[in-house]
Amino acid sequence: MQAPDVGSSYFKVPNVSADSSEKSYAQAWALVHFLRHGDPSNRKIFKQMMDVLPAGLSRVKTLEKVLEGVDLAALERGFRGYISSLRQ
């Protein structure tokens, strides 16, 4: 499995108009919030990420390890739905 490229469509917050550093921060915050406070299965992904990070793997290797077997399209749909629910 190949991890999504950081610049790909995965995990992008729609309709955010800010400079790139603010946009990146907003996207990262939203993803962490989704993984920590959304569906319980996503908490497992976050915990695994926190467990793998100290291993010192590259960003790509870390994502490949953590997201192995995860339906990325479903995860993205869930993320977009979660973000939409926060805006209401």
C-alpha cells in the first residue's frame, strides 16, 4: 500500500482560504480532532500513529504502516462528514 501524498486530496479541509502554513495547521488540527474524537475505530489509527512515531520512520513509512488495510476513501468520507458537522 502506498501512503497518500501530503499534497493529494486526502485529508484536505474544503473551503479554507489562508496562507499555506495556516492552512496546513488547520488541516492537521482537523485531522487530529477527527481521529481523537470521531468514530472509535479512528482512535485506533491515532493511537497506532503515536506508537509508531517514536520509531523514527520517515513520514511515508509511518503512514504506510499505520494506514495498512485502512479504506482510505471511507476514511476521507468520514473526515469530510465530521468536518461538515463541526461547521453547523
